[in-house]
Amino acid sequence: MKISVITAVYNAEDTITDAIESVLAQDYPDVELVVIDGNTGVRHELLSYW
């Protein structure tokens, strides 16, 4: 079974890296992470790392 984690962010450039790494560090093998940016506060280059 796939688990989906939806993270809505707004001006979260300072904290989004920790949030993404926290989700990806989980032991569950099939995780989908969806990040929804409500503003231009998160650079797309930052998200493209993952």
C-alpha cells in the first residue's frame, strides 16, 4: 500500500528541507510526497533536489 503525504507550504523556504527529509527518513517503503506551494516562497530549484 502506498502512503501519500501532502505538505502545503507558504513562505517555507527555511523549513521545507527539514520537512521533506523527515518524511523521506521514514521506514515505510512506498511513500509519495506531494508539496503544494501556496506562494513563491519555495524556489523550484530547492524542491528539484529530491
